[in-house]
Amino acid sequence: MFVGDSLSENMWQSLACLLHASVSKATLQHMNSLTSLMFQDYGVTIYLYRSTYLVDIVKESIGRVLKLDSIQSGNAWKGMDVLIFNSWHWWTHTGQSQPWDYVQYGSTVSKDMDRLEAYFKGMTTWAKWVDLNVNPSQTKVIFQGISPSHYRGKEWGSSSKNCYGELQPIQGSTYPAGLPEAQGVLNKVLGSMQKPVFLLDIATLSQLRKDAHPESYSGGSGVDCSHWCVPGLPDTWNQLLYASFI
């Protein structure tokens, strides 16, 4: 089961296509937050559970509240052979694209919070959920690392405004702007956990692929330098995922 935001969906779609290319008979179902693709001949199902922040967003009288210390949807994640979590992409969203009005931690409700601090608190809640609810002998837990975006050309030493028209990867093995700040937060959380979690560390290799976004080829009115062309970088993530099981 993949649990997370639209980058989790990116990776789930890639895996679904890779498997379906070899196994033609499959059943796709979608209901609310849960999507499943079942390969009947093998008794295998891959799930996608959309949970943008992993922690809860609750509608209350004051509006939509992002609760950094609450995970009610976690009951749907139990009993899986593999859990692949992901969250970061939406923590930086503001304005109309922000799906919450207030943020709450404990009894404190505020209009906003430093986003890296909020991410740390939310991921700490997720880590506690894993420590309390996952049996490592039955379930392998993986965290899909921080997936970068390419909206500022100066990060890779270019005069380009964003990834549009970028058709070549960055040469070398280092990204000029360094790792995303969220990577340090995630490493800190994972290092504090009692249960084993495998980090699928995709940050640097994904940073080098400024050419792998839909925006590089679409020429549409929207600018998408966050998500990835499915038959590309997400396929690489899944190859690394497969290698982690060998």
C-alpha cells in the first residue's frame, strides 16, 4: 500500500503500469481515498491511499483544521505486507491551494506555523503511529524520500525560470543547491524511531532530473515542475524499490 500525496500516486501509477505490462488481467477499483489494482491470477493487490499530510484534516466550526498530532485514517493502513509512505510536497502550499484553514498541535490552534516545524511535528506523529501499530515481522515499512521540484533555475545554475523546456539532466552527481531542507527533518524523525523503516532516498537522483517533469514537454498553460512523467523517473524509483527487497 502506498500512503501519501500526489507523489505517492506518481509512484503507484508507475508500478501499476510496470506490472500490467506483464500481467494483463487486473481489476481497478476506486472508492473515496482508496484505489486498488488487483492481479487476480497472483492474488496480489497494490493499493493507493491518498493522505496528503498523513496526519488528519478535520472540518470544524472554525474551518478546516490540520491536526498535527492526530492520525485517524491509520486504521486503513493496518495488515499490509508493505507500507510505502510519503509526505512533503503539500506542506509548502499556501493561498487557495492550501487545503486547511488552521493548524492545531495539542490544545494550541494557530492560523499558521513554520512549515518545517509543522512537518516535523506531523512526521513525529506518524513515526509514533508506526512504532505503536506495525509488526516488523509482518509488515515492511518504507518511506519514499523527499521528491524535489524545479521551479527556480538558479538552483541548478540556469537563467531558466523553471523546468519548462529542460530536456537534459544535470551533469554530475551533486545538485548545486544542495538537499531540500525537509530531508534533514525527515532524517531526524526516522533516526528517532523504534521500528525499522527503510528510506527510499530519491532526493538527489531526482534533483538531477530537471528534464523529467511533464512541464518540460507539455507546453500547457499550467506549470508543473513538481510531478514526474510516469514512464521515467518514477520507474527508476520502483526499480530501487524492487532492489530493496532482494
